[in-house]
Amino acid sequence: MSIIVENLCKSFGAHVVLESISAIFPSRSISVLLGASGCGKTTTLRCIAGLETPSSGRIRLGDRIVYESQPRRSVPVEKRQVSMVFQSYAIWPHMTVFQNISLPLRAARRPRQEIARRVSDALEMVGLAGLGDRSATQLSGGQQQRVALARCIVSEAEFILMDEPLSNLDARLRIAMRSEIRELQRRLGRTILFVTHDQEEAMSIADTIFLFRAGRILQSGPPELVYQQPQTRYAAEFLGRANIIAEFEWCGEGSGHAVRLGGTTIFHVTTDAGFVPGRLMCIRPEKWRISAPPHDPSSLEGKIRSIGYMGDRCEYVIDTQIGAISAVELGGHNRRIGESVALSVAPTDIIFVASD
Amino acid sequence: MRGQAQRFGASFVANSGLTLIWGFIAILIAAPLAAILYHAFVQGQPGSIRLTTDHITQVLSGAIYWNALRNTLVVAGGAAILAGGLGATFAWIFVRTNTPLRSVLERASEMPIFIPPFVGAVAWVLLLAPRIGLLNRLLLRAGIAWQFDISTLTGMLCVIGIYLAPYVMLIVAAALRGMDPSLEEAAQVCGLGIVAASIKVTFPLLAPAFTSGLVLAFTIAIGLFGTPIVLGWSHQILLLTSRIWISSQAVPPDYGVMAVLCFYLIGIASIAAALQRRALAGRSYTTITGRGFRSHLLELGAWRWLTFTAAALYLIMTVLAPVVVLLLAAMSTYTWSGVVLLRNLWNNLASEDVWLTMRTSLIISVLSATLATLAGTGIAWIVVRGRVWFRSFIEQFVLLPIAVPGIAFGVGVMLVWVGIPLPVYGTMLIIIFAFIGRFTAYAVRSISASLVQVHPELEESARIFGLGPLRAFLRITLPLILPSIVAGWLLLFSFFITELSIVILLYTASTRTFSVLSFEVWNVGDFSRLASLSLLQLVIGLLIASGIRIFLRPGIVQEPT
């Protein structure tokens, strides 16, 4: 069952947080709401949860309308049947782990045996079997995170909302939890909305990314699509690093599609690269092929200005006639600063993005 | 449809709650303050109401009022300076030096806060008053003609000052504990010695806390009623609060003069608060981070016995000597007869008067503390969690009475109800109204302080997982803030059970409280009985202090009246 929001608006006083968001968050998959802080992603999530009242619009959870401005209708939080993982985990400190996880079932007045069984199942699923009697305050950050997940698991809610759930964990644990959440989603088959500002996290966890900017959804789609075919400069730069090249000459029609850089270099491009006058050229750093200079018009010549050695890869800044270019090469630890190199790129790796 | 019905229900509850709070503010807080204003500037005969400067002229041209103002400033100012000096010194001794038993001494030094100021005054009269003071009698017996006299401006400011010192001590000690020692270490690394580092870094960083403590002590001191009366009456050293009381005893009571004198008190308190704000403007570098730092203790060597003695001496003067002298006086058949009988203490307490007034005090205190705590919880919730635009307005209004000395607030409440034909004036209700209006602020402060510690997501997540708003509050937020609610209740109860300065204006023969009884017994000069009653108040105060300590571990600041 999918979550559908239509023309969702929200302002706090004169400050507009959401200007008309419309989206379908697909059923039984992970939708990631990605964006910089203050872009409205958390507000959208809180509106869906019922913790925030929208100014106008409509929110549908599956086949139920839970919020509508005309005619006015708003289902209270506790009746929306969603579950949520909060940024602070929101583990109740005066309760044990068992009491924390069982609260959704106790609120629904389930029989005692069923509660005990389902809580212990959930504990096992998140790897905390046997810790039910612990006081919640004795848990580490990672364990609290798991308790918060277990609480969602026992709740029968079809929809799980996650508000920056991993941002308080250390880097190593954060990466481990990403795959655990994906695994959990596969086993439970629920609809998950996941809010984050971390693009790497978004891409590794999402089935669909919804990129937010200033209260709007800028672009949405599967991670690889949003990464490889960003429609705007902002999207290109938010989802990873990008060389944005403004000064190029479009040589269409005649000799196929190509661009001319700095008067000499000619890169061929695919027909559907999306060029429209006024657009910018965008090449991801890892798409460059770096070689020794062959004095060839299909490559861009330059000198390495700096090298960042990252172990599995090297990151270069290369001075060329069209300015500084960033490039990434796997391995590649044998290059020197000042070395002359030639940069070339496959026609499919050149995309054109709107300048915002 | 069901959703709409629920919405209506919820908004009905929310609206009636807000109406209740506005009514609360209007009747219990705004009206008394407005009544003072009205009676100070308006000549109100039935049928003709006109602005007047008569009352102000009367007060400004009366030497006795100038004298009271001068006495108030001297006593309160001197007491605040003494309290500041003692408090800051002891804070430093307890937090920063290796004085023996410093943590025990520190906790014991908070005790004077819970000794009703009236009781402390009685004890010091019994110790140092000319002729009847125990020490003076010992001096006489030893053949020394010179006598102590506690009934002087100096005597008054000393007694008040030593009992206010713990307030400054608590605030400065908290600031010292919260101060990052690396700030001082950085100064030392830069080449300053310990003394230079203290002057250049530590003192400026502590200045905000010290100033707050000083202003708090001063504000408490100007509002004290029982202490200055007990200490100063015999030589007719009268303060503004004493003058207000005297005017209230006139027949008919001189409401105009009382109102103007209340204005003086409120004005002085406001000026002190404004000066504090001015002095601290732009210096909001709070050193209190909430996490405790372990700072280096200063090794005092042999000097540590000096600091130990100073702290011990302080405790003897504020706690031990008063308790001993009260016990002795309470068990003496008449003042210093030399016959000491436990039965005498019992006889003093086992009178019908004691139990009747104690019952009245208990009823008033329990009701007021409960209502004020309930109101305080609701207001704190709105202030911290509410989403209404006027919540800071509510907060300002509810906290306003903190700057109004108790006796002035009592005058305001009296002026509101004296002319209203409802069964409030002359009943327990008027005392309860005054208590709630004046003291709810303390409940709001202590409860909202603990409410901000509770992350809103804790309650939100309970809502998400299926609890309604009320159940979420009762199951999640309430249990988490309960200790501070209970501590707040005890704090208010401890104010109310010994409160004198408000009650003295509002009681009638049928609503005498225990503190009024003590005051009357002082008035007739039955010192043995007075000591017994004081002892009882002292025991109650210390019992409550230990109760509060159980519920709220860090020291809390309380204000006597």
C-alpha cells in the first residue's frame, strides 16, 4: 500500500516550508526523502505521521485519507497506524526494553501471551534476544536504535517512517545498519519512508529517492537514475561530485553530436544527452579516463595540481585550459604532481543539466 | 464524522484549558497587582473616582516612611553583601579546596534555607537580645558589663545575611562546578599564576552567577517581614514591610499608604533586577554547561583547618546554636529559670490553639500546594510544549510575582477581595488565592526545567504507537517529570506552612495559621512557648528539606518570606 501526498503545503507563520508537494511513495519499498537541512523532508514525514498539521493538501495512507484540507479532515496521530523511528530513537527511559517494545501492542490491548511472543520475536529479529529486562537507559546508541526498530516491527502498522534514524550512530555502525534495514524491509514487506541528508546513505538504502529542495521535490527515481541522469545542477552536485562545465560549444547535426571545449578539444556525446541551449555540461569525476597525453583532439590535456590518496582510489585536481577539473581513478597511486595527463570521456557519460 | 467529533472534543478541552489559565492569571495575578496601582493613585469614594497624589504625598512627606525606606535599604543591602561574601567564600571552600569533610559541610550549609527566617530571628533574640539573651546573661554572670545588642541595624543585617548566604553559595557553587577547568588551565599555560588566573579568568566568569545570587538575596531581604519585626521591634527599627503591617492595623486600614509602600517594595526589587540585567548585558557566556567537570583542588596544607573551622563556625551560628537555644528555652518553665523540663516543651505544644492553627495551616498549605502544582504543571506544559503564539506572554505573567515581595502581593490580594461581596475575604480561600498567585511561578519554573529535559519525541513516539494525547502524557511525560512535580509540591508546602508575611494581612480569627500563632505568642512575650512553636516549625522545615533531597538530588533554591 503506497503513501500518496497531493499538493501538500505547510507554512509556519510567514515561513513557507512546503510549497505543494505531490508524490507517490511506492508500496512495499524504501522511499528516501533526501535533502539539505530545512528543505522540508522532515516536515513532510511529520505531516504524514500526523505530528504536524499541513496548511493544505491531502495525504492518503493506502486507501485511507488521513488528512484533507477540503473538506477538512484529520485523523489523529494514534489512529493513523503508522510506526516511526525517531532521530533521538525516543526510547522511553523509565521503561525496560520489553516495556518499550510492547507498548504498541499494549496500546492495542493485545492478550498477554501474544505480546510476550511477538516482543521476543522482534528482539530476536534485531539481534537483541534476551535483553528484554534491561533498563532502556543501559543500552548503547546502536542497541537503542535496534529497540526503536523492534518497536516498529511489533506494531502492525503497514507504514514505517524513519526520521534520520542513523545520524546519531558512529560511521561504521551506520553503514552496518543500512543493510540491516534493507534486509528487514525485505522480510517484513512494509512501506518505509526514510528521511536523510546523507546522499551516500540515501543511495545505498533507497528503492526510490525523492530529492527535496526548498520545500519542493526536485527529482525522484531509483538511485542509479537520479545519480546518472540528474536534471539540474543542484541534483548533480547534491548526489555526488560533479564537474560542471559552462563554457563549451555545441556542434550538433553535421558530424553527429559533439561539444567543443576551449576551442580545440571535441567530445562526442550521445543523441539523448538532453542538450537544450542554456544547459550545463556535467561529468562525474570517476567517469574520466586518464592517460598519457597523445595530443589528440578527443581528449583534454592538463597537469595534475594535487593528489588525494584515499587508499582504494586517488582523487586529482587537474588544471586544464577550461579550468580545474576533478577526476578519480581507482588504484592510480603512481602519478606525480605536475605530471601531464590527457582526459577523455565516453559519449554516454556526458550529461546536460539545467542551471537551476 | 467521528474524526470531526474528536477534533471538536480535543479543541473543546484545549480551549477550556486555556480559558482556565487566562482566568487564573487575570484573577490571581493581574488583579492584585492592578489593585495596588489603583489604590495608590485613585481616590475611590463610592460614586466619585478620581486620580490622586494624596497617598504619595503623604508617604513622601512622612519622616517615618523615609526612615523605613532607609532601614530597608541598609538592612537588605548589608545582608546581601554579607550573604554574598559568605556564600562565595564557602562555595570556593567546598568546591575548590581540599578542606576536610567539605561535601558533608556543603550539604549541611544548605540547611539554613529550610529554617524559617522567623525562627532564626527568634533564636538569635534568645541568644543576643539585651538582658534576656542567653549569651548576654552569661556575660553578666561572668562580671562583664558589655552587652550584645541584636536589635540594631547591624544585628538585623547580620542575622538576615547569614541565613541568606546559602542561596549565594548554591548558585556560585553550581557555576564553579560547571566551569570548564581548561579555561583556567589555558590562562596558566599563558603564563599567569594561580592568583592572576583567578583574577583574570575565574572571577569574571563567575560574576554573572555571583550577581544573580546577590540580587536574589537582596530581593528576599527587602520582602522579609517576621525577621525584622522580631529583631527590630524593641528598638522600633522599622522597615517598609513593618510599616505596611502597621498601616494595616490602623482602623480603618490605610489602604492608600499601604499601596504606595508596596510600590516602593516592587520598585526596589525591579531596580535590583534591572541593574543585574544591565550589569550582565552582553555577558551571556554561561559557564554552566550541565556536565560536571572535575577541577583541580587547591591544596591548602595547614590552612585547610582554618577553612574547616570557618565552615563549622557558620553551621554552629546558623543551625546548632539556634537549635540548642530554642530547645533550652522551650524546656524552661519561664525564660532562663534554670529549670529545664521536657514536659514543659510538651505542655507548650499540647494546647488546643496549637492543634487548631496547625490544622488550618495544613489545610491551607496542602490545598494551595496541590492547586499551585497542578496549575504549574499545566502552565509549564503550555510554555514548553504548547504551540500557541502567546505562550511566552503567559510565562512572563506567571513569573511576574517572583519579583513582588510577599507582603506586597498580600496587600494586592486583600485590596481585590475586600470590596467584593463573595465569601472570599476573611476565609481560608483568600489566603489560598494569595499563595497560589504568588507562588505558582516556582512550580512553573521547577517543572518546566525538568520538562525541557524530556525530549518531545518521547511523547510523539507514544502517540505514533497508539496512545491518545492524554494517555501519552500520563504514561510517558508525567512519570518522567514526576520527581520534579513532587519536589515542587514539597517546596511550595514548605513555603506555605511557615508563611507569615502574606498571612499576617489576610487572616481572621477563624483562619489563624500556625505562623500567626507564633507571631502572636512573640507579641505577648511568652518566650518559652515561642521557642517551642519555633522548634516545631524548624523540625517541619528540616523534614521537608530531607524530603526534597530525596526527590531532587541537586540543591534547589528556595525563597522564604
